[in-house]
Amino acid sequence: MSMKPTSPSVALVTRVYRAHVFHIAGAPAQDDVASHLVSLPDGALVVDADGRVAWVGPYASLPEDYATTPVTRADYLLPGFVDGHIHYPQSYATAAHGGGQLLEWLDHCIFPTEGQFADPEFAHRAARYFTRRRIAAGTTAAMVFGSAFPVAQDALYEETLKAGLRIVSGRGVQTVGPAAASSLLTGEKEAIDLVADEIDRWHAVDTGDPRTARVQVGIVPRFSLSVTRETLAAMGELYDEARGKGVYFHSHLNENNRKGDGEIAAVLGAYGTETYLDTYDGRFLEGSKVGGRTLLGRRSTLAHAVHCQPSELARMAETGTSIAHCPTSQLFLGSGTMPWRATVAAGVNIGLGSDIGAGDEWLISRVAGDAYKVHISEEGDAGTALHPAELLFAATLAGARALDMEHAFGNLDAGKDADFLLIDKNLWEPLEGMLTTGIRSDDEDQATLEELFTLLVGLRQPAIAAVYVQGREAIAPPL
Ligand code: GUN
Ligand code: ZN
């Protein structure tokens, strides 16, 4: 069913994609997504020669203008998945036995694997691998936690551009750390110079405009423990200059609270702040006194936010900072579970992150499936069975919102860029079995929700037949 990918230099022609279309239309608030779910069992998506959605609706109502337009058929059509937190230099480190929780795993597995990216040949191979993995998983847009090494970042951006995917990335900054991390560390000034250089060379390199660019850059300290007050202050100054250009901020927050010697205790111990968030909010001096500029805002995403204080959630909501929720990774590292209902109630936007390699799954719909499982297992009134529309929203539109790119992608509204996936259930027999023969309610609306749930939770990579960004099929790099 999939056609040969068109090279970016070849002009597109208008095309109709006919399938069961699901998406979350409009721009709903997180607690109102169910009413914005669109299901078109025999739907049509018209993609114009500019790679934009020209029309979407029932195939039977296709406007006369498109009567002779070529048609590609598939079983299902979804907006492209958005991965809000994925580590490129951990591409090969999924399912690595760390011998403990976050801090042990970083020392034993992650710092050594990330050190390998200093080698240009290794980095180029890894960039191709990472890009292939993204296409296989239908991840059209991603916030990519970068490598410490500029040569590896250059390879990542080059491969992403060639493949036609979207990316926000930034070198992972570490100015302090344990011996195992020594190859990843730089001095304070070099750290900032390298980030500034990456912004200069790669931010919005494809269009020059952060509202339309597919390649964008962020300021990315690994976490508060891998930097100092001086680094955070210098980053705040750089961000004040760069914010207006649409530059991003990305890091980890409140992931692991093993009593006494976990990440959160270590951060609060090192900085003497009232909250972990304060360290990113310019309040990194003892007692949370202001020492610099904030790094929070609409283009800021913090991964995990499992163990936040109410004031931290309120501050993220107030500043428009998003959370990349990473339940698969949190299971892997024993980090606990982000409280879904309390976090939604606080008004923070919540996208999903694979958190490769602590997460051992590239496919964002499977991360959504893990979200379903962990939140139904939360204690007492906190427990909730997430609505299928909430899962689809978290995997697509909420991710675009976290990247402040909701105007461009995340759903299939007319006028947006055509970022979408075609799914063929026959490419993976269990999916065909679940969707064709699975039990369904007699109520039509309920049956539609059940079908969407099965599609999302039951989907596996082989059934993703084709991946499109701006109307062009993504091109997988060679081995
Ligand atoms: N905190 C600091 N670095 C990391 C990382 O690489 N992965 C995860 N999951 N948490 C972190
Ligand atoms: Zn992470």
C-alpha cells in the first residue's frame, strides 16, 4: 500500500488518503479531549502539493474538486506520534541492566554508552539507527535529549533533515558529575559556548522561522545534579537572549525519590532549595533565593515530574511549562508513577515520552498503553481508567502543544501540515485479530472508543505501513 518515498527535492502532487481516520480536532483543554475525538470510519484526508491538509471528512462527502485525485488506501490513519522525551545517545542502551535505580543505572550503563558518541564514525552510525527507529515507530516529531559531543549532534540533525522528520534537540550539558561521566563533562564557559554554537548552526536551519522549522534547538542540562549554580545562571542569561528566537529548554524533574540517597534528595541537598523546580526557575540559591533568570516557559518541557509538590505543578501551569510523562521508563527504573489526576487538575500540559533508554519501548502508543496500566493501578481515588481519546491526545496533540507547535501539527485539522501514519492491520496478525474479531459493544459510539483503544494499545511497529511529515513519506537512512 505504501508508495516509494518522494525525495524532498521532488514536487508533491495532491493526494487522497482513504482509511478509518482518528484524531483530536481543534485545541481542547486536557480535561475536554473526549468531546473533540473525530472518528471517520471511511474517511478521507486530502493532502495538497504544499504538504498541508486541504480537507478531511467522510470519503462519501469528498469535494468534487478531488474526484480524480489519486487515492492511497489504508486500514487506519492517525496523526504522527510525538515523543516528548527521548535520549539519542542511549539509542543502544534500552534493556540495559543497571543494577539499581536511576543514579546506579546512570553510572553503570548510561555514562559509558554516551561516551561512545565522541567517535564520529560511531556517532554517524547511531544517528542513522536512531532515525530508522523513529520512522519504524511513527515518531514524526520529538524532543531529543542530545549527546554531549557536537560531532554526534551534527550527525543527528543531518540524518533528521535527510529523512524529513521533525526534531528539537540540544547537547546534553554536564559540568559536574561522577568519574563515570568524566568524558561527558566540560568547563562552564565551554558548555555555554557549545550550546550557543549549536543554536547558531542548527536552530530553524531549514526555514529560518521557528513557527515553521522542522529542525530546532534547545538548552538541555542533563539534570540539576550534572550542573552548578554558575551553569544554571549562565544558561538563564543565554535563554533570555535566545527565547525570542523560539529556542527550547529541556531537562529532567522529580524523577526518583528513593529515600535519603535518590535523585530528589540529592538535588535538594546540593542546592538547599525548597523545591527541585526552583533550580530551573532562577531560584537556585540556598532557601530558593533568586540567583538568575528562569528557564521555564511555553517552549520548556520537563521529563517525569513524578514526585512534584503542588507549588511546582502550579508554577509549571503558570509558566506554560509542559511535562513529558514517561511511564515505561518509570516502571523500568522503579521511579513511581506521576499522579495523573492531580497533575491534570493542576492544569499542566502532559505529553508522553519514551525516555529511551530507561524506557525500553520506542512506540509512543505503547507508552500510552503503559500510562493506561499505571494510572488504573494508582491507589484509591487517584486511580483512573484513561479514556481512549485521552491516550490519543497524549500521544499526538499534547506533544505538539509541549513543543509550542500546535499551530503546525498534532492533529489533522485543515490547514495544518500533513503529519500522519498509515496503519495496515494485516501487517501484524495479532492486531488484525484484535481489531477484526475482538469483542465490541452493541452501542456504536462505545464500539468506536473500544476500537480506538485496541488500535492504540494493540499497535506494534510492523503494522505502521508509512510515516508522513508535511505530506512526504519519511525516508529511512541506510544501515
Ligand atoms: N536523569 C538524569 N539523566 C537521566 C537519564 O539519562 N535518564 C533518565 N531517565 N533520567 C535522568
Ligand atoms: Zn530521560
